[in-house]
Amino acid sequence: MKFFGKSSAAPRSAASGGGPSPARTEIGANVAARLDATGAVTRTPIEGVQFYHQVDFLTAEQCGDLIALIDAGRRPSTLLSDRGGVGFRTSDSCDMDRWSPQVRGIDESIAHLLGVDPRNGETMQGQRYAVGQQFRAHHDYFHEVEKYWADMQRCGGQRTWTAMIYLNDVEEGGATWFPQAGIRVAPKRGLLLAWNNMKADGSPNERTLHEGMPVVEGVKYIVTKWFREGFWVS
């Protein structure tokens, strides 16, 4: 993992994502305490962001199984927001069947690692990035001023934690860049990243702005698991 200086890029206003929340504060504290007590997990020292990683969270065989599922079920990635524009997210995505034999154990192990009720987890999503494909700088939390927010409230509310796992090494490019936090992570097979999208007071954390940088050589595969403040309803 490599650390870089802060970016001058300006994120969206955190106010658009909502205000403080005691419930989200409790979730953040509980998950952080659990991860801090897990020997295989390392906390990355970033001011104002709860950020963790674990190497070799998945085996090579598990990564291969998920890659095969992504290749079989991929479709062009979409956006909830209507602000992205052409070229904002150019990868392919695959909604993973959480009850399939190749997925269920992994899906539940992520929730167990964070100590979150599996019912708070969205469907795990796989993503495939070919050469030149990217996901420009964005937040995982929901912006309450956007049209989709009413639907998100009905199906679990705000996103709290994100867990993301790289399924393969990439020859060149494809790093995950957090410009406001000053960290850039290169893909490494089996590496899990986890971060809290909220601040300590439970309000959205603009410093979690991140970007899936373009792949220069090779293909990048990842899976992402987002957790809500309430039970997720599809």
C-alpha cells in the first residue's frame, strides 16, 4: 500500500449527504472496535477516516471462482446519480447471487469480519475493468438532495461501511485512489479494504471520496459489499 499527499480536488459538500446520526455513530464505533481487535486486520493511519485492510482475505481459488461468475454475468455498470455524465463509470458489473455456493460463504464472512448483521448488507457486486476503463471520483454514501434518496430510505437508508476485495493483480494501473485522504492502493489478489463512509458523528465523510483509476495494462476484477444503517430490502 502506498501513501501520497492530499489532492487539491474538491469533493461534493458533505451536507448533501445528511447530518449527524447517533445510530451511524454507534455502527462506526462498533465496527472499528471489532476490526481493531482482529489480528489479521490492519488500521491505516488516516486523519479523519476509519480505514482498514487485510491481505489474503480470499484464497486464489475463491478469487478465481468469483472472476468466473463476473465474466458470466457482467453487464455495463450503471449509476444511481444523474450527475455522472458520459465516461464517469465505464466498467462492467455483476450482481452476485448471495445464496450460490461460490458466494454465500464469502458474503457472510465479510459481514462477520465487520460484525455487521448480514441483513444490512446489499447484494455483493462484482466489477470488471478492462484497459482504459475507470470509475471517476465519487462517494459511496448517498446524497440526500438527489432523486434516488427516497428509494434508498425505503430499502435500508444510508450506506455506512464499504468492503472491497481485489480478485487479481493488475499489470499496470487500476489503483483505488482516495485523493482527500492521501492514499492510493494498487490491486493485489485477495486484499480486502474496508472503510467507514461516515464521520465520528455519523454524518457523511467527504474525505472518503475515491476513484477507480483507469487500467493501463491487463484486466482488474473486484467485488464490493456495501452495508446500510438498517436492513437492506432489494
